[in-house]
Amino acid sequence: MEMKDKNNKKNPPIKIGQKLVLTVEGYNSKGEGVCRYQGFAIFVPYGLLGEKIRISITQVKKRFGVGIVLQIIEPSLQRAKPPCEVYNRCGGCQIQHMHYGHQLEMKEQIVEDALQKIGKVYETEVVKPIMGAKDPWYYRNRTQIPVRNRAGDLEVGFFTEGTHQVVQAEKCLILNSRLNSMMSNLKEILAKQYGENAGGSEKHEEPIHHVLMRTSKGAEQALLVLVTEKEDFNGKKEMIEDIKKQMPELTGLLQQVKPKRSKGDVQGRLASLFGKDHITDSIGPFTFKVSAASFTQINPDQTERLYDKIVELMNPKEDSVLVDAYSGIGTISSYLSKKAKKVYGLEMSEEAVNDAKLNAEKNKLANVVFMSGKAEQSLLDLNKEGIQVSGIVLDPPRKGCERSMPELVSKMGIDKIVYVSCNQGSMARDIGLFRSVGYALKVVQPVDLFPQTSHVECVVLMSKVEK
Ligand code: SAH
């Protein structure tokens, strides 16, 4: 969307509490409706393109305002009734109020917007129609469930957007059914646990902050991780017994001790309480050992299509030497190895590299080598060894590549880049950087890995411009 608000930057034409009737003209990067008043942008969560709505302004910033919908005067045909009972309160989904077809249109739009605004890419015909999911519900294979015991009320559920408040739901419509039944088992077990141990005490025990769950493809295997304040807690033994009894098919139960103030996902040592400390998962023709803390994609069906697309775009020749940077447990490396002469997987997490090596052995892939350390450094090492790399897959974390990466890839004379991203902002920035060092943008293929949420995955093909 064009920016017409230059003159209004200092003096927004709206005030908090002001009521306006406006039409939704587009979407911002979070899938919220964007309206304009005297050219000034107003973000309206739950507003759909083309709808005439009455809003009340709730925030005014320098460059945009925020409003809430008071009334939908002319609803869009794309408006769906959100099937989840806690949709308005839970932070997990953002776009259940759109029919699935429109979710996909919206995602194509936000990819094009990011490319234009951040990457200065105006030839949006490179953006291909998004690959939608066959089933946009019950797809997630892992989750994190916060547990609270405030004022004696046990809360087991999901976080409200941007807060640490827990919303409880009977079930979650984007988790697979095994995770849903594990969640309800867990609720019963925790209710019993806290019920028995809180009795008579003023202070309500909160030994478990959250629980992590992950399942393999088809949910045949499942792991559960209790993330606790201390190693020992009241009723631990009974709780392990209850879990064994109620979830007899659990592949493994683990515990991670994490003092309250520490942040982030699973880190640190995971101790096994019973069963295995990993699951064996499969993606396409390959099997992978997946530890409780490893990164893997959360949508198994769409992941296979994503990986097929990566190989298709890279289109390696038999004698190609490829790099898979940010390789995790070696999933993309495995896919590439079937078509190339040699693949180097570069990954910083030592645990992931160990799993990747084991996985390559399991899958009998003799032409894959994993290097532990920062991708930038490992690439330099390959360069020093005089290894001629013809193509590189970059699948960085949300923040994108290291700043030194584009220069380095270009200096090594690598012809093809397949860039994989779950954040269109950093992707657009990195595409801009690669273009400035001699690469042409060929294809941006959005893939819907995260239906019902505003997130979108993209695979990008860039190739070196002949001089
Ligand atoms: N390609 C994999 C994993 C992608 S997630 C898959 O499809 O499953 C991103 C990975 O990058 C993580 O495993 C993280 O540990 C790793 N990582 C983050 N920064 C890195 C860096 N500077 N160098 C190498 N690896 C890095």
C-alpha cells in the first residue's frame, strides 16, 4: 500500500476514543485490516478487506493508529465464523475470522507488501500463488502449554496475545488430535496433583511452569517435557506414576529445570523420567531422530511440500556441491543429497549436528557432511579449502541471515541461492541485500505452513547475474 501520510506524521488526524466509519483497504503484516483517515493509517484487528466498519480509536502513534471494531456495517463475503471458542482471547490464531481461501490471498498480499516496502522489489510477478494446505486444521505436531496456579485456580492452556495470561480451552483446533488428548490428560493429572498438594496451604504451589509436547508424523510417538522450577517438587513421584497410567503410550517423559526468570524455548539439560529422550519422525522418504529440544517444522504435510519445492528450485545437477546453511537436524540436507554429488550442512547447535550425523547414517546418506559452528564461519572454512559450491540453501532463524552472509556468498561465486523464511520482513531485507551484491530474484513461493495464523513461509530462488 502506498504511504500518503508524510504530512500527517507530526499531527495524527485522530484521537483516542474517536469513532469513525471507514472501509478496510488492505492488510498489515499481521493480517489486521488497514483503514485510512485523511491518509493516516489505522490498523483494525479483525477487519476484512472491503468491509465498511464503525471503529473506535484505541491507540495513536506517530505513523499509525489502532482501532477496535464496534460494528460491521457491510460485512465481507470472506468473513467466517471462528470455530474456536477462545479465538478472541487466545494468542495462537489470528485469522480464523477469514475463510481459508481468503487467508491465502491475504498472505500473498503481505508477502508482496514486504517485498515492496522493505526489499524495494516492485516486480511482484515473481511471487507465485501460495501453496495452501489440504487440511487447514489440526496440523500442529508440537506445542507448549503454560501452567498457572494463581489464587488456587489451576490454569492449563495457551497465552493471550502479548501477555502471560493463560486462556483455557477444551481443545485446540490447530493441534493434532493426539496433542489434544494429551492436553486433557494432563489437565486431569495436574488438577489432582495441585488439589492434593495445595490443601491447607496459603501459598499455592506452582512447581511446573509449562509443559512441552511433541509428536511424530501420524502422531505415533509422543514426548512430554515438564519444565519445572526445581528438580524436586511435591508429589513428583505420584505425578510420574499418574502420567504413566493415563498416557501408557507415551514414548518418553522428560524434565527440564528452569528457574522462573529465564526465558526462551527448551534449553539446558533434559533429564529423562521414563522412556526415550527422543522420537523417531519421518519426513518424505527419510527418518529422523528428533530430540525434545530440536527444531523441526510444525506442519508435517506442508513440510514435505516445502522441502520438495526447495529441491525443485535448486534443481541440482548430479555433480553439484551444495551447502545447506542453518541445517538443524539435517532435514533439507537429506532431501538435497539425493540429487547432488555432495552436501555440506552448517549448523550452530552441537546437539542438532550430532542428531544430523546420526540421521545421515540412518538414512544411508554417504554424501552429506555436517559442520558444527556458525554458518558464516563454516562457509569461510569451505572457501579456504577451495571447495567450489554451486548452490546454497539458507534457512535462517526469524531474524534472517548474518549481515556478512550476502557478501560472502557472492565472493564465493555461488550461482544459486534458495532462501527459506518464516518472516517476510527479514526475508525482504535479505533479498534486497543479495540483489545489491549481484543476485537476481527469480521466484518467491509462499507456502502455508501455519493456517489460521498470520504467519507465512516462503521459498525464494535467486541466481547470480552473469557479468
Ligand atoms: N533447516 C532446518 C532448521 C532451520 S531452523 C529445518 O528445516 O528443520 C534454524 C536453525 O539455524 C536452527 O537449528 C539454529 O540452531 C540454527 N542457527 C541459528 N543461527 C545460526 C548461525 N549463525 N549459524 C548456524 N546455525 C544457526
